[in-house]
Amino acid sequence: MVIYEPKKIEEKWGKEYQESGIFTAKINKDKKKFFLTVPVPYPDGYLHLGQLYTWTRADIYARFMRMRGYNVLFPQSFHFTGGPVATISLRIRNGEKALIDRFVNQGVPPEQVKKFGENPLNLTLYFTDAIKRDFIDTGMSIDWSRSFMLSYTKSYSKFVQWQFRKLREKGLITQGTHPVIWCPNENTPLGDHDRLVGEGEYPIQFDIIKFPLDGYFLPAATLRPETIFGVTNIWLNPNIEYREIILDSGERWIVSAEFESKLKFQLKNVKSSKTFDTNSLLHKKVRNPITGEEIPILAADFVDKNIATGVVMSVPMHAPFDFVYLKRIEKEYPNIKPKKIIDVQGTEDLMKEALDKFGEKDLDSATRFVYNKELNFGVMNQNCADFSGMSVKDARKKMEEKLESMGLLDRFYEPSGEVICRCGARGVVKVLENQWFIDYSNKEWKDRTLNHVMSMKIYPEEAKPQLVDAIVNMEEKAAVRKGGLGTPLPWDQDWLIEPLSDSTIYMSFYTIAHLIQKIDEEKINDELFDYVFLDGPAPSGIDESILKEMKQEFDYWYPVDLRITGRELIPNHVAFYIFTHVAIFPQNKWPRSLGINGWITVNKQKLSKSKGGLTIRSELEKYGADELRLVAYSANGIDDADWDTSNINSFDERINFLMSVIELLNGIKGERKVFDEYLLSKINSIVDEVTENFENMRYRSAIFGAFFESTDLLKFYLEIGGNSNETIKRTIETIIRLVHPVFPFITEELDKRLGGKQLLEEYESWPVSDPSLKNEAIENEMDVLKNTIEDIKNLLNLLKVKPNQIIIRIADKGRFEAYNSLVSEVEKSRDLSELQKKFGRYDFLLGFLKNPKRLPDRRLDHDLEHRVFSESRDYLMRLFNSDIKVEISDDKKAIPGKPGIKIA
RNA sequence: GCAGAGGUAGCGAAGUGGUCCAACGCGUAAGGCUUAGGACCUUAUGGCUUAGCGCCCUCGUGGGUUCAAAUCCCACCCUCUGCACCA
């Protein structure tokens, strides 16, 4: 008895593969090249099984293409650019226990974790090695000779600078101001994962309407300037500190102290300021600059000091907070009446509706409800002077223009919700000045990119609309940041190129990464890159042979034939990747195809790098690499999928089965029967299906056919009495080859045991289907056999008897002729009454003629049907523990494709 | 709000005009194997009915096209994902 022991086998073949060097890609002009890449991982921790999924999908394709005779380049690098490692390092330095424990529990030595805290680079370098080891141990057929670190590798930084100069020359870099969420304590932008609270919050713009009053302005902040027609009063909060400030423009504003402190982040300078006693203002009146009405200034404690100016204009009919608050004090101010200025079709009283729905306890939801309804369906009513009849959307724009022209409008950004930095500080919005952007909104560039995307092959095609959508909606993208690791912007060294912008065309660097190391750093310049990538003149001072070699490498390997990535990157990285190729390279170097996959859960458990757990490393201790690679079976394409690890049992069981058969193969020496033709025909179809499924990255279907369906067929063949040595050997050889891309180690082992001489990827070992093996007639008749076995089982269950003899009555030749001519007629017409007229006289065909669904469409062969049953007689006797008699009969139940059954 | 994807048996998931009551897997139940458990094997898993036939109900809801629909068309309901300076 042979037993599958993955570890031993994988160690042996892992070594064999490394020594063979076949993953190290070399130019070979006799072969078609195939270049595929996977995004660079960010080495801030161990990779988890979800990430293994993406790389396994890539590796399967790489191996598949090698077996089909392609010269494959599958390199891998690492991304060092960016901020998160710095945060992690800092958290370790601060002694954050949970984080330290996580690393230690994952097997990082404690001294090493301590080093992570000393320098972020210690962390990145450590995990770069760790991830590389994981990839090797899981059998990724990666060419490591071309590996580098973005943008830590110096020559690569020079490449990125070249790229940015090119973009700038083409007018695709712009400069401008831009609001970001900012930590005032650490003086850096607050990315989502730098936040303790407020992931997903973004800057929103408030309009500030300046109400003039006695030489001051009362700047009321609002998202809805058009509601100024309905203002009944101004709210100030008596419990917060207000200050009188003088701006550079000379204007005096009354604002909350908090607002004053935030102004400096938004390009406004406060010349002087002093505390201001709001009590002096309360009950004074201020003039509404649009309607001319006199409105009072009242106290309200719901005014939030953290939002904008701390001055609010009250529009009770259209803002639930104002409405509810006004109601509380209506006795004191009987003259203040809510004023309706927006009509929404289909509702008389939207405010009442909102308050009924959400109650006074949830005024935030009520506010959202009213705002949305009015924005989308509202029309300004007769109280709005020349704005009457305008939609709310239009009115908002018009009102902003009007106020602006009157000099009464200003703007201010606030976060859309509370944001707290990991350091504990409250996030604010900072308007960054002179920020550099890549102008993905450039019309001509966008059109060219879209055109190219339309011609790209995308697996699965469903992902294409998402990508197109992302590109259409792409705007200017901030390309630089302050702080963190990265390449300095060549013409403005204060800025570092941010990670999504320095990783758009790095795939081209793979073609030269192993050669550029040989060149002195100082000699690497733009001319070099122009020469290699854009056919520019050769630069001087560099060894000509290396130059030539680099250029040959690029010309041979580029473009990327297939890029494999998770679908979360579609709206950013993938889009930038295509955009930038279109901008920089000639058309024949643009990306050819994309393979997109979804997220994966393992036994329903969500995976996340930051939470640790289920790392590739930890699972490799439990399972073999081939077993882990079964993860590719989880889904076909872009769908999110669950990897059910219990599949591993079924995998092992089948491997054991194949090993046993191989072991016993020499002793099997039977004759060919009808089953041989059946098995070969089926396997032959599987070869075609599997090839097509692999080609289109439908791995679930591919593995199902190549492994599960095919081994089931082989089992069935053996059970039913097939015992031709040649057929079995041929079938197993085919199965091994079909699943080799997925399970490389065990299949090499099995192939050797079957007498294979070379590594499966060293020659064109992919099975090719042979149309002459396709035998539909036999497949049809084998289906008849299977159906008949089912029928007999049903019958025996029903009768509850142990049979002595079962007689199978095959219809005679004449009946098959009648049946087949019915099939021919059906192909011409499915008109039931016509067919009944023609064939009604054959009582054995009546069952087919009752309803259109039952009309037969497969031709059947009398001799073959007889042969199938005769040759499976032994099997049937074993199965039913009964004598079996097969006879040709004119019994009325002996129907072609449905033999009569007589239990005796 | 804007955009994208999707609703199939207890669950996951195939199937895109005809052997579809719907592959495959999980779960559940019964039996076998085992000292026992696990693993493994067999069988069952909408209803009625019958010597294997057949009939009815089912693929988010409602309607339509067709000899024939989970599959095509229309309307409606519901769910999930992304929205940027962040890898």
C-alpha cells in the first residue's frame, strides 16, 4: 500500500526544480514568449492564504503556458514605498503589546521584533525574505533573478524619475491645491489605516455665507446655500468660546475658537484675534442679504463647535435640527414661523414625514432623509423670488454664484465625520498647496486608454465594465506626498512620489533589472532609459554589450501578456497601470490582458493581514504545498469565494488512488473493451474543456474536470471491468499533465513513477486532444447503461425483492431504425402533431411523443447498445448480486435507449 | 448620492432555450466498516403516483415571447462591493 506523503515529495521536487533553473527566463527567439506579473506585495507582515490565492492563480498560468511551449517570464518584486511600515515601527517602539504579540505568535523572534521598532527598514527587509521563502515553498515558479524593491532600489528610483519627467514633458502633470484629511499633531496626511476612528471619511466643502452686522461678518456655514430663502434666525452656542478675528483681507469675523485654529490649514491667515462676548449679540438682528429680512440671533446648544464656524443659519422648515429646536422655544418667540421654500412632489409635509420616520432622537438620519429628498426631487417654490421653479440642484449652484458675486461667499472644508489619528489627535482638513497631480482627467489620454482597454482581453469579461467605469471617472490624482519612503520628485525634491504612482510601469523594469545592476549608479540616466525603452540614441560611457542586452531583453519580453490581480485594485492601480503605459510606451508595448480575482475566505473566515492568523507560513506547517494550492479551486473568476479545506481530504484520497493504480499497473493486462473507447473519448473531451478553462482562468471548472471528474471516470472504468494497461496508463498520464500546473510536486512524482524522464515543464507536455478518439455513439450508449442501472435500482427498491435473475431486453434493429428516423425528423421540426401522425403507429415511441421536452435528439446504435450491456454483464452481476441475461427482444417495453427490464 | 456586481434546493455553487427536480461539494438521515470516534463506502434528501412510466409544484416577485424558459424581453423588490492621495 502506497501512501501520499506531501512533505517528502515536495522537498525532493522543490530541490529538483530549483536546480534545473527552468524558472530563470532567458531569451529564446524560437519560442513564443509569455510575460505575466502579479502586483508587488507590501512587506509589512506575513502574507495570508487569501494572497496565496492570487499568486497560485498566476503560477498555474505560468506553468500551463510553459507546458504549452511558451517561454515564460514570471518575476516578482516588493514594494517599499509608503507610510504604513513607519506606523507599525512606531507602534512597536511605543510598546504596543497586541501588535508585538501578533508578530511573536507568528513566529518572529522577539529580538527581531524589537529591531522592527528601531527602523522600519528592518521590518520590510525581514518580511521580504519571509514572503520570498513562502513563495518558493508553495511552488511558485518565479524567476528571482530580476527581483528589486520599489523604490528602495536606487536604479529603480532613477527609472521612476525618468517616468515622471516623461509624464511632465507630455503635459500630464499638473500642480494645484487639494484638501486632505490631516493630522495637526504629526503634520502628515491621515490615510485610512492611520486612523483610530473615521475610516472612509473624506473632506467635504461647506459654503460660508457672510451675514454683515455692524462692521463684522457672522459667517454661517452651510451645505445648502439655496435655503437662505427660508432662514428665520441665526444660531450661536452660548456654551462655546467665540472669537473676533481679523483676516488678511481686513474682514472681521465672529467664529468659534476651534474654527480659528483650523483656518491656518486652509490657506487663510488670521492677523489678530480676541475673545468675543456673544451675549452682546444675542437677540440682535441681522439682515438676510438675499431676502432683505431682519432676522434675530438666538442661542442654541446643539451648535457643534467642531464643525465649521460655529455660526449656523436656521432653516426650520428644511432642517430637522432647526425645526425641533425652534419648537422648544416657540413660546418665547411666537413671531418666528418656519418658512417653506422647497416643494417636493408627492409630499405635503416632508419634515413631518422625516420626524415620524426617525423620531426626535435620531435627527441625523432625519436630516439625511430631508436633504436627499430635497436635493433630488425638490423644486424652489414661490417664496424664492427669481429662483422660483428652479430645481434644488440648479438653485444651489446659482445661489453660490450669486453670493460670490456679492462678495458674501467663502468656503471651508471639514471631514465628513469625526477622524481620530492613531496618535490621538483630531483630524482636520488641510488644503495642500502646490501639490503635484497626474492628470488622469486629460481627455485625449483618457480616450486613448479607454480605446485600448476595449481591445484588451480580460478574464473574466465581467470585470471590463468596472475597469471602463473606473477610467471614465478618473480625475486628477495626487502623485506626491510628504514623509515615508519613496523616490523624490525630480524637479521638486520636497515631495516624494507616492506608492500608487511609482508602481505603474515597473513591470518594464523586470526586463532589465538583472542587468542594470552591472552599471554604475551614477551612469544611470534618462538617456539610458530612453535608449532601452523608447529606441533613443545609445548613451555614452556605458558598456555597449550590456546596453544592447538590456534593449534586447525589453524588446523580446515586453509587453506584459497577463497581469493577475485582485479586483480591489481595478479602480486605482490597474487603471493607473494602463494609463501610464499608454502615455509612455508605444502601442505595441501596452498591456495585453488582465486576470481578475475576488476575495477569498477560508472556511468562511475573513482574512486580513493586519489581524494575523492563517498566514501562508502557518498553513504550510499543516499542509503540503500541493494541498494548499487547492485554494485555486475555490472560485472561477471575480467572485468572492470560500475555500473549504475539507476538500483536501478528497484531494489526498484521489492522489492515493492514482498512486495505487500506478503501483498495480504492471499486473493489469486486459483486453480492450467498449469501455476503453468510452474512457478515452471522455478524457479526450476533458482535455479540450480543461485547456479552454485554464486559458480563460476559470480554474474551478478546470480543476474540477482535470482532477475530480477525470479520476471519477477512471474509477468507474475500473469498476465496470475495464482493464487495459495501455488505456489506464494513457489516462493517468493525461490527468497528471492536466493538473500539473495546479499540483506541481505530486504530479512530477507520479510522472516519474510512470516512467517520465524530464520535468513536465521542460518540454511541450500539455496534452493535445485527438478528434479521432471522440466517440459520441459510445458516450450515448454508456449513458443508456447508467440510466438503466438507475432504473433497475428503482425497481428493486420498489419491489423489495432479492432478484435471482434480471433480464435486460434490448430493442431489436427495426426499432432502432424507427427511433433514429424520429430523431432525424425532430431535427427538422418539433411539431408534435406532425410527428405523432408520422410515428404514432409505433407504440414503443409513444412515450417520446407526449410533450416537446421529451422528444429524443440523440441517435442510438442497436449493435453498440447490445455490446455495452453484454460487456458489462459481469459488473452488473456483481452490482445486483444476481444473474444477468441480456437479450434482443420485441417486448413492448424494449425501447431504444431504454431497454426493458424483467426481474425474475 | 454616483457607479459596478448579483438574487438557483437547509447552505455553498454550476447551469444561460429542450433528458433540469436542477451537476458538484457541504450539511442532514439510514446502512456498511470500526471496540468506539474520525476517516472511508453505499443509499436517501419537493409532493403524489407507478414493476423502471407518469403527473403537479419549484430557480427573488409579477407579467410577456416560444411548441418549449432558471435560461430571452419588460416592470418591480432585495442584497453585496468601490468612491482616491491610501497599499
